[in-house]
Amino acid sequence: MGSGRIDTRTVGLEAGCALARWLTGKEHMHYGLWAGLEPVAANLGAAQEAYSRRLMALFPEGRLRILDIGGGAGETAKRLIALGHRVEIVVPSAFLAARCRENAPGAVVHEAMFEEAAVTGPFDLCLFSESFQYIHLHDSLPRAKALLAPGGAIVIGDCFRRDAGPWRTAPGRTVGGGHVLGDFRAAVAREGLVIEAEEEVTAEVAPSIDVEQAFFNVLGVGVAGLDRELRAKRPLLRGLAVGVLGRVMGERRRQSLARRLTAQERTSAAFLASNHYLLMRLRPGAV
């Protein structure tokens, strides 16, 4: 019999992919751009499509050899291959690697951290679509730059923390994340890179937070109702269930999930106050 704590990360990835597929017919795992769209679940697919179009508008022209770093479930790679590009994907999860191979069978998939992945350039484009924030700056930019072909580019779509903002007092509990923007800009200069195109889309992305939290709150209503019934009618069973969840998930993660299901502070306004969301293209500067 297996033992140990539940791998909540893998469970979350599986659930997230399944939910996205059910809502939109695709397994995109990134935020959307909501300009002109009501922030409701029915519009998630259209918002994510708007994001993909805007990000891809930053790509160099022509048919490219692309390294999709943190390529999610492979939906972006699938689209890029259909457009005639050659794509390799780096993902750190066995589950996501399997989804990439299913969704983008024409891509080469590396199941590894970007820092350790056995990829060889040169690539015309290194793409970070909501993956840049998870890689340390002293690893991401130098390695991506080293993998570029002459004339190649790095394209990033991701969240960055504001240099000053409410997140400074509670970084772990403030919606959003990513590298502090000032630190990122300093790292870009240090690596001899130039930001040749940059677009701030924070206000267009922010409604994604409201849509996401509304989903968790709906789940929270159901969980709260079940908990209320068990507390009143099956208190011993409830106590046992809470104890088991605490053991297999860890008490900290169980409490974190409970907060997420009932939270009201994860809002688009809170996101705007502490974050920038940027789309950008970088190239090596002239030597």
C-alpha cells in the first residue's frame, strides 16, 4: 500500500487541465486578456485566445525553431507547429510532459527543469509564457541568451511584482507573483540584452483573477454545506475526515486550500495594486 502525503501539485495540474478542457475545449493554462469581454467563465476561451494572439505578435517573422520553456499542456506548441514552426518543449512535470506529447505530437518534449534540460540550440525564439517567474534570474536569461541563433529573440509573457506595493507586507498571500520588476530590468542590462518591444497588459489580465476566484468560491459553497451537515449530523466522521486530510495533505496545505475556497481578498483590484503583467521581446544588444 502506498503511503505519504498527497501530491497536491500534480492533482492540481490534472484538475486544472480537465477544467480548462471542459470550459474551452483546450488545455491552455495561462491567463486571458479580457478587453471587451465580460469576466465570466463562458468567455475564458476567447480571453485566452486574445492573449495568445497578442503574445505571438511579438514573434520574429518567418518559420522558426522555437524553444517553449514551461510549455504547459502543449496547446501553444500544437498551434505553432500547425503554423509551420519547429518546436521543442521543456516542462518539469511528468503529467505535463505526457499532455504535451498527446496534444503536440510533432514537438520534442524534454521533461526537466529548464536549468537542467538537455537542449541544444540554436533557437530562433526562446518563449516564456507564464513560466519566467518560476526560474531564477541568474538561470533564465543567461541560458536563454546562450541558446539563441544569430538574430534570435526571447519573448516573455508574465507577471512581475511592482517595485513597491501592498505585496511587500505579505508576499506569500498577495495575489500575483513573479520577479520584482526592477530586479528583472537590472538582470536584463547585466546580461547585455535589450528590450526592443514591451506592452503592459495588467488591466486586461486582471479580470482573470476574479474569474478564477469565483470558481473557487463556488466550490467553497459546496464544501461549506457538506461540512455544516457533517458537523451537525456526523461529527465523528467529520473529525476523522479532517484528521486524515491533515495527515495526507499536511495541515498547512489543508488550511491553505480552505482559505482559497472562501477567500475574498484575491481580486482584480488587489492584483493591479501589486503586479505588472508584461508582454515583451528581448534580443542581445550590439557588442
